[in-house]
Amino acid sequence: MRSVLKVPSDSSDLSPAWLSEALDTDVVDVEILDRAVATNQRVRIAVTYATGAAGPASLFVKLAPLDAAHREMIGANSMGEREARFYADVAPLVDLRVPRTYYAATDESGGFALLLEDLAATGCSFSDGSWGVRADEAVGALEDLARFHARFGDPAARAAVAPWLDVPRVRRTDFVASLLRSVIDEYRDVLTPAYVAAGELYVDHHARLDSLWHSGPQTYIHGDAHIGNVFLDNGRVGFFDWGLSRVSTPMRDVSYFLTMTVEPEERRRSERELLHLYLDSLRVAGGPDIGFDDAWSTHRVQAGYTVVATFLSFMPSYATADGRSLGVALRRHAELALDDLDVVEALRAAVA
């Protein structure tokens, strides 16, 4: 990754001088188009150059959160560093639709800065949860993921491109279980019976389930491919927000994408067909040969993770209107998948 004298900590640090060095061209003016603060700081800026169109007219900027506690949590999980390293080291080499990267850097304090393609300016579509990916769009996404997973199934292939993936991640399942317990106790009346039951199974067996959710053939995965972390570019599904990328089973990505990104009615009609397609694509691309029956059983267990992924929608960081809308939609995806796949039964059998 390239670096400048200092990684900016706030949008006010995105000065023409800083951007000139980061973009390696003369920037004379910067305008903040919009700014949002949730898990991280997200800023869109318009950029004016000394020599006209010397660079992109606008950029999407991602910075570490300002809140000290939130910043510490993200730093402990290396989320900012992993995302920055993905865009700097991996994105240029893979056949995935991801935002073009203009700059990526981190510092020792947990700060990071990403200057990425302004997808909104190029006509890409994003969902606030009001729509999901159609089955025909999911076909291409699963083929893309299969090639990505197959490429990095060999530890030597991962080490050659992303040796930092081998750095252990902090997995505080006890802390997550405690938070989930409090959410279930407080919001039980608005949660479905299956959601509560799956959540309580996690509370009681969090270490065991976390181990199961990461078991199987290992590769490089996105780790958080829900509807809020993908976009559509002329019908092709793209992936951003790589802060939870890691080494794990490819089924983690596939199951999560099917349950949390594909429109539920489309998933119900095409779920088995889409899983077959992924497994075939993975095998053709040189990845492991996973039988459908084993994959389906794993998918049902993996779908239990949707509770862990979505209960955070009750946290303050989702308090904005957009955050609430997405949080409600993600819980809806989770609740439907839990019922459709009889996930509680699968989890009980898995931890028995």
C-alpha cells in the first residue's frame, strides 16, 4: 500500500494538498458532496484538478470511525487494514466487480483511508433493503465467487498475494453472545420464534457454532456479502465492504449471499438450482468438489449465522433512517430463511 505523511482522521483532513499527494496529481479544490457516519465514515467528494480531467471528478472516501470505542473495536478486528489491503493487493488481480481503487492506506493507530470509485456517479444501483438481487443476477455473482474461492483455496496462492490473511483475528464469541442475549431479552416481542430459538442456541453454544461456521475447505472469502454490501452495475453484482474478509469455508459466502442478498421469493424458487450452479462452477474453476447433499446440510447450519449478523441492527449505529431501513430488511431476510430452511432443527442437530 502507498502511504502519505498522515492518514486522515476526518473529512476535514481531505485537503487539496493531501489529495494531491494521494492521487499523485495536482488537486486545487475539494467539495464534500455528502457524508455519513455509521460503522465507518463515508464521504463523497467532488475533486477539481489543475489540469482538467486529471483524475475522477468525484470519489467515495472511507475513513475510520471518529468514536473511540467504535474505532477500537474495528481496530481489534483489523477491519480497516484488511479492507485497505484487499483493495491495494488483491482487487487488481481478480475477476470480481469491485470499486476501482485510487488510494488505500492504514496507520498504526487503526486509522485507514480508502479513495474509491464513486459508484453512484457511474450509474450503479444500491439497495436500502427494499429490493434484493434476482436469481438471474445471482447466477453471475455465484460464478464470480466460485472463481475467486477456487483461486485462493491453496494456502500458497493466498500467501503469494495476501500473506496478511494469516494474521489471527480476534473472535470474541463470548462478547457477541452476551450482546445477543440482551437483545433477545429486550426485543423478544418483535422477533420471530425461530429467530429467538436460533439466537438462544448461539448464546448457549457460541464457540461450537462459530467453529462449525468456519469449518470445511478453506479459502479467501468476502465474509459479509449481504444486500447492503453489494451493488448492481448493468445487471452484474459487485462487492464492496471487505472489512470482514478472511480465510474460511467458501460455503460461508455462498449461504450468506443466498439468504441475505437474493430476494427471498427468488431464493425460494431457485435456491437449490443456484447452489448446484455454484458447486459446479467451483469444481470447474479448480476448487474442491463438494457434494450437493453435504452443501445443503452445511447451508442450513450456515443460515443460523444470519441471527448473529442481524441482531446488531438494534444497536445505535443503525439509528439513521437508512440504517434502520437496511436493518429491518436484513432481519426480514434472516427470519424468512430461518423458517424456510428449518434452521433451528439443523442447529440443534449440529450442536447435539
